[in-house]
Amino acid sequence: MASQLPPESVALLQQLLEGLSSADNTVRQRSEASLNGEWLAQRPEVLLLGLAEQVENGPNPGARSFAAVLFRRMANKSQNKDGDSREMYLLCTPPLKAHIRDILLRCFVQESDPSSRNKIGDAVAEVARQLADVDEPWPELLQALFQASKSPEPSHREGAFRIFNTTPGIIEKQHGELVQKVFSDGFRDGEQKVRIAAMEAFSAFFRSIRRKAQTLYFPLLGDILNILVPLKETADSHNLSLALMALIDLAEIAPVMFKPMFNEVVKFGISVVQDKDLGDQSRQNALELLATFADTAPNMCKKDPVYTTEMVTQCLSLMTDIGLDDDDALEWNDTEDLDMDESDLNHVAGEQCMDRLANKLGGNVLLGPTFQWLPRMMTSAAWRDRHAALMAISAISEGCRDMMEGELEKILDLVVPALRDDHPRVRWAGCNALGQMSTDFAGTMQSKHHEIVLRSIIPVLDSPEPRVQSHAAAALVNFCEEAEKEILEPYLDDLLKRLLALLHNDQKRYVQEQALSTIATIADSAEQAFGRYYDTLMPLLFNVLNRPQDAESKNLRLLNAKAMECATLIALAVGRERLGADAVKLVQVLGRIQQSVSDADDPQGSYLLHCWGRMCRVMGNDFLPYLPAVMPPLLDLASAKADVQLIDDEEQISQIEQEDGWELVPVKGKYIGIKTSTLDDKYMAIELLVIYAQQLEAAFEPYVATVMKDIALPGLAFFFNDAVRVASAKLVPQLLSSIKKSHGPQSQQLAEIWGPTIKKIIEVLAVEPAVDTLAEMYQCFYESVEVVGQGCLTQELMSAFITASESALNDYSRRHIERVTEQKKPEDEQEDSDDLLYAMEDDQTLLSDMNKAFHTIFKHQGVSFLPQWERLLPFYKQFVHSEDSTQRQWALCIVDDVLEFCGPESFKYHQIFSLPLIQGLNDPIAANRQAAAYGVGVAAKNGGPMFAEWLANETLGPLFAATQHQKARMDDHVFATENACAAIAKILHFNSSKIQDVQTVVQHWVGTLPVVYDDEAAPYAYGFLTELIEGKNPAVMNSAPQVFDYVLQAIDAETIQGQIAERVVAATRGLLQATGLTISQLASQLPPERLPAVKRWFS
């Protein structure tokens, strides 16, 4: 077809295309410069039209393909036109856009070469995507694609589905039965390529439609599965992998779709995994498909008769596929690259799958099938079996923690002998298992099994293989960082002797680096007990750190960094006094190293920042002279902007994918590249600023204004990274505290920084998208208000805060309703229970931190907060009668705050508070009974005589009933019991005017003691008890032995201390004297553990 461009333009464009495809680098680079500098910059519309025409008129399939590829790349590039930044195709005039569309669609229909047609189809798909994004119609396209899907030419049919795959939105709004028919025909197509393309297109389409619309397409699953069987039978691994990937998408989106045929899917998937004639990728994809069901539909997996058993068997089998060409592990032991990416290997796929199964199915389901194999594998003559068994224990211990913890002794009997195995990789795996178990069973491993673990693993440090030495040291890190110093102390000599030997052995540098990390961890856990090794280790570390920093030492930078870490952790462990003059010496060395760091990839830089933070904690204000040198690089990192790039060049995308520290997010045919390593450094720097502000307090004041303005407040709204926002939220109150301690609570400096700070905090409360981070923002709010104190919030600020809280509560209510709806579905159709549980926990934390915020405002604002707070009453009325216990608790805590801080003013809410408080005293949830009891108590103490009649007539019975709950003294319930006891004491002491028979109430009250857990309730209870003793009330005079025991229990538990304890003891002595009882007589009837308290307080 004749060109609409002048002949000279066509000729120039053809010359450009020839240059761009030239094998001569110089010619190609010159052409690329022309493309970018002349065509793109000066005549983009001519470029797009000319490329479209070349797609149609190119002399051969290669030329037409190249023109189509270049057109797609150019059309996708963004340009500014009249202030409007859009993709280049969309910036064309409407007639030109229509003309280009017509050319491309005609080429797609007429092209005879299959490869060229695919490239043209990609160009068509790009134009279709751009038009769909701006809601511009292209009615001819859909008709053409539907016709192409029925074409007698296979590449036409394949091309149609390739376009559907790229732009599924173009068929979203079509009639369901029509779309269903197109896909059904595609799944049954006689050509394999068409069937695969149809699967991939269906996967993309299915993901794009609403959940309600998905059920219409469930019946297509049978046709989809029929595609897979011939692929396996013909061992077509490549296409089988593609088909399985499409199926994985469906399993992620709608696992319930597979429910009627799930057992068949499982059996087929297992048959693929175990077929060693197939390629590794297709086997791993089959495993991934089955593991995806565990992630998205664990209940369906649990109910299947073969799923768990077969999955465990195949995972363990894959895990033995290791070291095939390195039976004696010589190559493995000789490698220097311990971080080599092995994620595409079968044994890693098996390990990762076992981990997922454990976390999603749990020990009840997984342990039986797993331990049918493990004992046999551990005694196998094949080292790969033993290795796989140990790695399986490592993989499942986190997910099966609850059930495995009670069987640790038996599991250790399996694992520990591996540390003496003949094969080094088995010993390595044994170290791995012990290290993982030390983390997953933290506490139990250290307290109950330290002897067997440490006595077994310490000798492994002497192994002849460096990799085994290093991994034994790494496992010790896991064990020691969770161990108490008393547990470690008996092993320190042996540990340090062997670790020092590793330091002196320069066979492999990574062994020395790991030894330093392990010594640092031991120092951190052993604390002062590490002091006796100081004189041996610190000179050695100074020797390492004082080596010349030159080109020769570049390979030693990580070793130096580890030595800095080790030295500063030792300093933190032994303390300032033991450090002595070495403190100044160490910071001077750190300063010298900091000046030598110039390369961006030098690990010493990031390690230094943490080392400075530790030295600040050790030296306190003595660190101030070094702060001017430490702060500039820290402030640079903390104030870094997000490195975000819009990437539309495929070569650039490919390059970034190969680099560490980047995340690519697909958006409308392009990618947004986010440099995550910059964000990680920013987060770390802000956390260190928190440490400096905490440690230096008023002395940090010179930096506060800059850090608040440039780092902390912008960080609250840094939406590229949740961790940065959380760290910023922790920093803000510390900065306010520094200003307050430097200038005083009423200072002008505090007032000036408070204004913009509180506005920013409230602004962020209204827009924070992540629930867990929003809770942190509420914590930032109430901690900041607590620092600034009385009267710091105006009515305008309190109104804005309530507006933000209303929005958060509306969002929470919506999420709660969605969860309730989800839980009403059949079990197999419910979303992952773990995800649901985490979401509920996040919301519980959010409501709790909101309550703390309300509490803090009432504490510092009193009744002035009531007009704004009343806007929350609709939520209160909804929540206080909710079936959800968290909502009831939220409402009761609000009641408590109003009653506690608004005194008699709170009586105007009596009608809406009184019944929920009474009902709360009988709540099945202990925390809600506690909140209700506390509320009754503060009403008695602060509410005044208006509450007297209600307290006397309606609360005493439920309060006594709460103290007699069947689980009253159990851990989860005791605080509710003790708050009820204290509430009765408050009524009797502060507000008893309407009680008809006070003495009877007192008599019963004494029996509700002791209070030995709640140190807020205890002073009221024992204060009132003292009054009774001093007044010689018959209720205590007749129960002197029991009263003595109640007092002794509280003193022993330290719930009463200081003057209150002394007063109670003095009164109790008088009680015993008045009733003729002796200490020795009473002590003889006490359990032995109470006798030290008797001796201390009553002897």
C-alpha cells in the first residue's frame, strides 16, 4: 500500500532501520543516536506512522518483524506535549491514531509469516492496551480477533490469543457465553501452540475479571486439564511448563474452581514431579502448582486422601537431588561463593515446598507422613538421604513448632549424631538443623537442651572442612542470641578457645568473618560474663582494625567490618567502666576507618553506622565530641529520596533484573523500578537516629530541628516503604523529648516545633494505607502528646484527630464485615486462615493503639475533649453490643477513660454507660471483665455522689460474681478478678453512702483478696485493707491469719512497694499483736518459698 509519507522520509526511515539492525557497532550506535535525537525528539508522529507502514511494506518477514518490535517500543515511550505526559501513540492526532490502527490490524490479518505475525500482534496489543487505559474504543479489533480465533491458519488463532493475553481488558465486558465459547474452542484446538496460547490468555483474562464473574468459567477447567496430559505423555517439558504456569495463576486466584477435580489434579501433578524424564523446570512447576493449593486452599488439601503423603514423598525425593557430580563434596567445600543462587535447583524447590506445607497445613497433618520417612533416611547408607532428612527438619520446624516442641528430645536424638557423620555435607546439614531449631524453638532449646546442643556442636568447629566450620559457627549464632547469660557461661571457655582458633586460621576468609560474628553474638548475650575474655580478644580486634587501608586490603573490608561489629558489641557487653581508655581508642579507630571509606559498595560504611550507635550507648554524653563526624553520613542516608524510575526500555529492564537491590512493579505496560537498597539504608539510618535521640536526650537538641523537618516528618508519609514510616513514627516522640529536656516543657522552642509536628501526625493518620503501620502512627500520636503534655491540643486539632479516627473506624468496620462474610463460607472456599488471623491481629492492635490515643488525650485535655469525642458515640453504641469481643473491649476502654478523667461530668453519659459496664462484668472474655471492673472502680473514685446509688444497687453483685468466676485465679483471668476486688474496695472507700449493709459487703470483700499480679489495683485494695485493720474492723480481726497471708503474698509478688507496703506491714503487725498471733506460729504453716518475705518484712 502506498505510503502517506514523502519518499525522502521513507528512504531515511529505511536507512535508519538498516542501521539499527546492523552488525557494525559504530553504525548501530550512530543510528540509535539518530533515532533518539532526531526522530523521537523532533518528529515522533512521522516515526510511528513510518514504522507502521514498514510493518506492512517491509521487503521480507525479518524487516517487518523488526519494524513491529521497534514500533511497540517507540509507542510505549512517554513524552510531554503541552504539559501532558503520555505514551507516544496516545499523543498522536485522532486521525493518525486511527490510520495506524487500521494498518496494524490489516497487517495482523494479512501477514503470512507466523513469527512476524506474532511480533505484529504484540504491537497491536500495545496499542490496544494504551487505548483501553484511556477508555478510547477500538471496535474493529475485537471483531477481528474473534474472527482470527476461528481462522483456518493456526498462527492466526495463536496470534489472537496472544493479544488477549496481553490486553485481557478488551474482552472483559463481552457477553460471558461468547467469551466462554472462544476459550473453549481454543482449549480444544488441534494445534498445540494455540492451546497453550489460549491457556495463557485465559489465565490473564480470569485474573482481570471480578470474583463473582469467575464462576461462569469454572466448567472450562476440564478442557484446560485435558491440554496437560498429552504434553506429559510426549515429554514436552517446555510447553508443559508454560501450561502449568497458567494453571498456577488460576490456583492462586480461584482454588475453589479445582474442588470437583482436585484429586485428579493432585495425582497428575505428582506424576509430573516424579517423572525424571521431564525437565527440572516442568517438575518444579508441577510442585509449585500443588504447593499453591496449600497456600490458597489448605483445607481442601487436608481433606484430600493422598495430597499430604504424596507431597511429602516427592519433596523428600527432590531434596536428595543434590551434589550429583560432587559425591565427595570437594568442589562444594572449595567454593568461595557461599551465597550462590540455587533457587532453580530441585533440592531447594523441595526444601521450600516443605516449609510452605508446614506453615499452611501444620504439624497435625504434616508430621505423620514426614516422620514415616525421616528415621529411615537418617540411617540410610546414602549421604544424600541423610542430608535431605536433616534439611526437612530445618524446613518444617517453624510451621510444626507447637507439635514438635514437645518431642524435641526425640528429634535431637535424630539430629545430633549427624554432627559426627563421615560426610561433610551431612554434618553441614546437621548444623543447619540445630541452628534453625534454635530459632524456631527459642527458649525451650536453650533452657532444656543446651547441654546436648552445645556439647555436640562446639567440637564441629574443629572440622577439617571450612564450610562445616563456618556453618557450625553460624548455628551457634542462632543458639546464643536466644540464650540467657547464665546458660552460656559454663561453655564460654570452650567456645572462645575454638572460635579464636578459627580467627587465627586464614585458610578461608569467610570462616574468620563468621567466627567474628559468632563471638559478637556471644558477647551480646553473655554481657558482663564476657569480661574475662576482654583482654584476649580486644587487642586482637585492634590489630585487625589497625591494618593499613590500602588497595591490597580491599578484599579484607568485610572482615574489617565484622571486626568493628565484634569490638563494639563486646564494648556494649562489658560496659563503659571495663572498657576504660579503650573506648576513646576504639572510636578513634572507627573515625579513621570512616575517613577511608570511599566506595559505595564498601561494607564498612553500613557497619560503621551501627558501630557508632553502639558506642553512643556505651559512652553516653562522652560520645558527644564524635557526633559532628558521625552525623553527616547518617543524615545523608536518612534524608535520601526514593530512587524511583519509570522504565519502558526492555534492555534497561533486563539489566535491572540482574542487579540486586531493585524491585520492578508493572504498571500499564511499563515498569516502575524502585531501588530498595536505598530504602533499606534510609530505614536503618532513621532507626539509628532514634538511638542517638534516646541516649543523648537534651544533648541531641542541636540536631532536632533539622532531623524533624527534613527526615522524621517527611518519613511519616514516605509511602514507598512501610519500615521507613514506622521508624519515623518512633523518631518523632524522641525528638520532642530532646527539645523538652533541653529547653523545658513550657519553652518557646518546644511550642514552635510542636505546631507543624502534630499537624503532620494527624494528617498522616487520615491517609496511612497499611493497617499495621496506621497502628504505629497512633502510637506516635499518643507518645508525642504524652511528651508535650497538658493542654497541647486545640479544639481544631482534636476535631481533625476525630475526623481521622472516624475514617479509620469506618475502614475497620468494612474489613470486619468482610471477614465475617468470609467465615460464613464453606470451609473449602474460605481464604487462608493464617492471613485472616494476621489481619485480625493487625486490627486488634490498631483498636488498642486508638484506645491509648483517646486515653492520652483525656489524660491531658480532660473534659475539653468531650465535644469532639462525642462524634465517636455511634461507633461506641455499635461496638459495645457487638458479638466481637475486640469491639466490646474498645468500647469499654472508652467508657473507662471518660469516667477516669472527666469526673462528675461523665455522669451525663450514665444512661449509655451503665448497662454495658454491668454486662461487661459477666463477659466471657477476661480482658473485657477487667475493663468493666476498672470502669466501675474509677466511677466510684472519681464520679462523685451521683454514681452512689447505681454503684450500691447494681454493681456489687456482678463484681463479686466476677471474683468467683470459675477461672478467676488462672493466668488469663486473674487481672479481671483483681480489678473487681479493687473496684469493690474503691466503692467501699470512696462512694459507699448508698450501701445499706456496709459491714456485710466488707466481710465478703476480704475473701476476694489477694492481689498479686496487678500493681495498679493492689495499692487500692491493700490501702483499704489497711484502713480496716487500723479501724479494728471485725472482718479482719476475725480473719487475721488469712489477712497476714494476703499481705505476705502481695509483698512477695511486689504488687505493693514503698510506703504503701510499709504501712500495710505496720498495720498487719498491729493486727497480729492485737489478736495474739505470732510470726513464728504463722510462718510454720507457710510454704517454704514465702519464708524469705517473712524474714525480710516481719522479722
